[in-house]
Amino acid sequence: MDGFTLKNTLLCRGLDTGGADVGRGRKGGAGPAGTCLEVGRWIVNTGLNYSASRPSPLKLRLGERPSIIADGEEVPVSFINEPAFYGKTTSDGTPMKKVALLHGRDCLATTLYQRCTYMEQGRGCAFCAIHTTLDSGATILRKTPRQLGEVLMEARKDGVTHMVITTGTPNTRDHGARMLARAVEHLKSLCNIPVHVQLTPPSGRYLDLLHRAGADTIGIHMESFDSSVMRRVCPGKSGLDYGSALEYAAGLFGDGQVSSFILGGLGEAQETMKEGFEALATTGVIPFLVPFRPLPGSAMEHHPPPDPSYMAGLYLELADILIKYGLDISGHRAGCVRCGACSAIDTALEMRR
Ligand code: SF4
């Protein structure tokens, strides 16, 4: 099985561990929860045993040298070791693991504010499980710049080289931009780590603020190009002006330094995808295509993930568009595009080149 097909299948169908609890990874929270595995040159954030009704065709073989059995072939894999900072606490006694987590190989990720006003209004995104890790006590509601700084300095000793700061949307006009800017400013005063921020689209003045604070890259997530999907799945965010915010951000942060998560498998009209990829690429924005993943505790926890063959078609279309517009994902300075664990776009590009 080629690397692209293997990564795409791991993202869409997860990995069958034969019921073994390998005790790793995130079970909820913001973004696609899962476990990170290194497979050759690339890394993948895959679900483990997450679809009991549609078991994964990929089996994990545990042992001294773990591997995946794919189409009768054995592919060596390695789990990412738990970083030492998980066992430490901040100066106010908060376990560092509740403040930020290691994502992928070397990315420190945190959710600055662990609630979302849309969720509280009953208009939250149906695929999101931001509240579950807070409810279970795995994280805290707000992370202060000081806590983040202390975790970052420890995480750097464990090999962290870039950072993602995402946030649930607070009920404020800036959509969390001011608290993100304060966090970025503090982190940049400690060291020059590349930092990626993510938020729902704010107005231009708040994008200016984030840029001035020192954020290197930004993610403003459209989720879907299909307006009927947005109304059904993301009712709170469906009316927001993504186009203007993304265009403005691309002007500030530069070509290839702005990204937008696009989920495949939400029931979107397929023709909206190609048009949407092209529209974003023409403005210098990278569509970060990921398959919908059913998260426990979310409103869509029983909705099936998309078929790998459907996602493969989308990835190859996107790869052709990125090549056509000269958008180089390897030049992205920080965040999800640099980490790459949740999308198969890196391997699709390798396939096309
Ligand atoms: S791609 Fe983003 S959300 Fe996925 S593991 Fe990497 S940093 Fe986390």
C-alpha cells in the first residue's frame, strides 16, 4: 500500500488495535482527537478502534517493534513518546498536561479558552467536542500566558519546535483575538518559537493585533464550502464573513501562511470542494483538508467518517490546485500545516510530484 493510501485510510478509518488499550492520545477536546504515529517520513493522527460498526482494515501489531498490517504487508510504525513535561506542574500547581499537549512530533498545542459561546447558545458545531475534556477534568477553562510560558520552556527541552494556540469562541466581538495576542506576546518575549493561532473570523483590526503580537501563521477555519452544510452542522458560524477575513489575513501574514480547515464527509456537494479549494488558493490560503472524524461526546458521534476513496479524490484535486498556484506547504512556519498529522495532503502532494 502506498504512503498516501495508508495515511488517508488511517485518517478515515482509524487503526484496529484488536481491542488493546494502548493508552495513548487525546480522547476529546478541540480538533480531531486521536493518537500520533510516525510512519516513515510522515506522521498521522489516527483514531484507535473508533468505529466499532465499521472496523478498520488496518491492524496494529504491538510488540518491541510495532507495525501496521495493511493488505497483508507489514509497515513499521512508532508511537510518539510521552514528553517529560507531562509529569511536571506549573508554579501555580497546575499539571502541565492540563495546559498544553504535544501534537504530532514537535508541536505544542493548547486551547486557550475551553468553552464556546455557540455551543452555549445551542448553535455549536455538531462535530466539536470542546467541552468534553473540560468536563472530564483533563484540562482547565483558561490558560494564562504565564502558565503557557512555563509549559513552553519545559516542552522545548522535550524537542518542541512550534506551537498551536486555538480557542473556543468567547462571547466577545474580537472572538478571542485579544487574549490570543496577549499569550503570543508573552511567549515571544520568552523565546522566538514560531506560533500559529486559530480563531473564528474577527474583523481586520483584530487580525492586525494578532500580527503585531508576533503570530507567525493563522488558521481561520471555514469547515465547509457548502452553505447548506454550514447551516446544518455549524449554525453559529454559518453567517460569518470568512472570505474577507481570509483575504485580509493573507495580505498580512503572506502567501501560504494562512490556512483553513475544510472537513470532507459532512454531506457536502462535491463540486463545492473544487471551487472552494481554487478560491482559497487564489488568495494564497492553504485549504487544510481533513476527513470528518466522529468524536465521542459530540452531536455527530454516531455519524460515519467518509470513505477513504472519496477523500482520496479530494486530496488529489487539492494537490493539483496547490501545485497550480505554487502554494508550498513545506514553507508554512507553524501550526497544523507544518505538523501535518491530521491531513493526507502532504502524501497526496508527494504522489503528484
Ligand atoms: S495537524 Fe494540528 S490538530 Fe492535528 S495533530 Fe497536528 S497540530 Fe494537532
